[in-house]
Amino acid sequence: MGKRISLYFILFTIIFLSCDDENRVIPTPNTQVEERIPTPIFNADSAYDFIQTQVDFGPRVPNTKEHTACAEWLVKKLDSYGAKTMVQEGEVTAFNGDKLQIKNIIAQFNPEKTSRLLLFSHWDTRPVADKDKSRQGEPIDGANDGGSGVGVLLEIARQFNLQETKLGVDIIFFDAEDYGIFEGSMNRGAEDDWCLGSQYWGNNPPIANYRPRFGILLDMVGETNAQYPKEYFSTYHAGNIVNKVWNTARNIGYSNYFINTKIGQITDDHRYVNILANIPSIDIIGWNTTTNTFGDYHHTHKDNMEGIDKNSLKAVGQTVMEVVYQEK
Ligand code: AHN
Ligand code: ZN
């Protein structure tokens, strides 16, 4: 045991300590991994009842008392779920010159939050059954076309009140979506004949600097064996949102509904939310891929409660809720 060994000992100790010091793993609280809060369960029975209530008012055609009564009910429901609700009233001119007194119904959940999402539907019913063989001049029930999107969103609003979302959410029910040119009409039709409520909203923004991350439109989401393809405007303006929603649907077992099929452009409210308000928005819209058009109920008196299927409401409602509740 000489100086040499004690020198080695000292050297070794120094190296060992310095190594230990440098490589020491300091246990840190695991703040990076956030706990995944389960998404609440969408209740399709409740959504169905909300569609029934709308239909029970009678056709919600602008400038009618049924339309006014239903608007009052919608505002009352949204208020009761804790939203800050407002009605944007305006006058628009339809393709045939009709002046329509419209109401866009806007509900803000957690309006103080700056990170926000937008969910929307149209709530008006078509004034004619122009694709029917009989009673073409009479308005339709609009159980699927008008009723279904609102019914699903009202159920989602009810859930927002039971369990708060991380982001703020806005729900808009647009008016006068379905007053587009009547088949067989002598008037000249144009794309902008449709979606008068969302166009009015886009041209007269009721909330300044409104910038939600993205928007999701629900239109005709309640038919039996519904299929929702990837619509062109949606993919064009918000392809990443289409992928997010369709992947979410697949992950929770609804790929039979959210099919991986592309279809052409559909003039719907999301077009104007994209173009006029610059909010990347998609359309979840029922489509028959066999006939390559809407279902045979479309704009006929067959669009009644008998055509509404709770399984389709569930597929859409649960998917949209999963997207909203899991958005960080
Ligand atoms: C057109 O047929 C041009 N647009 C369909 C949008 C719509 C009508 N959604 C419901 N009814
Ligand atoms: Zn329609």
C-alpha cells in the first residue's frame, strides 16, 4: 500500500463522484403526461326527442309562427344548458324575391376561453316538397333535413352543461339554409340561393375577431344506415379536420358511418363559414353512395320521424363529442 494506491483511490473517487453527479437522474413529477379524461356518453334517445320536439312545432319555415315558436324553444334550451345565447336577426332576400326574417341562434359555452371550437347546423325547414310526387307545394317535416343536426347538437349542449370541455365551444343554428331554388321554378338558380343565414352571418359578423380553431357542420345525419363521405369543400378547406374526425370515428368504432369515400362539392353552410369567416370547416352530411345523391326522402314528405335512426345519431354525436372533449 503505497502512495500509488491511495492516489488511484482518490482519482477513482473523484471520477466516480463526478460521474455520479453528472448522470444523476433527478426524478421529476410527471407533468408532461396529461390524464385522459373520458368523453361523456352521448344519449341518442335524448337527441331523438329533440328532433321530435322540433317536428312537433310543424315546419320551421321562415316568416311562419311555427318558426318563431321553435326559435324561442331553441334559445330557452341553450340558455338552460348554461350557454350565453344570442339571436342574430336579419332580413334576406330569397331567389324568388321573398323577404325572409331570419334568426341565427348563437350559443357560447365558456365565452371567456380564447381557444374555441364551432359546431353548427341549419334549423329551418324547406318550404316545399319539390322532389315529392304529391303535395309539392307544402313544406316538409324536415326531421332529417334540419331536425337531425339540431337534435344532435342540443344533446351535445346538454352534455356540455354536465361536463365542461377544455376548450370553449360555440354552437350556431343557421336559418334559411334550405330556401334554395325550387325544382321546376322559372327563376334562374344560383349557388348562393342556399345558406342565406350563414351568408348573412359571414357578411355581418356578430362577434368581432371570432377565430375558433375549426368548425364542424352537421346536416342530415339521422337516416337509417347513414353514410358520411368526405365532401370536397371540407377536404379542400380543412383536410386535416376531415382526417381528425374520420380517424376519431374509426377509433371508436364508427367507420361504417364515416366512410373513406370522396364526393364532390355540396353547397352547404360550411362553404360560407370557410369563405366568408375564414374558419376551416367541414360538413358531416348523409349521402347515398349507391345512387350518388341524397337519400330518397330528401325534400319530400318522407323526411319525417320514421326515417330517423338512433344508431346514426349516436355515431355522429359520439364522434363529435370525442373530437371536442379530447381536443387539447
Ligand atoms: C344543394 O342541394 C345545392 N345543397 C344541399 C344543401 C342542403 C339542402 N342541405 C340540406 N338541404
Ligand atoms: Zn334541404
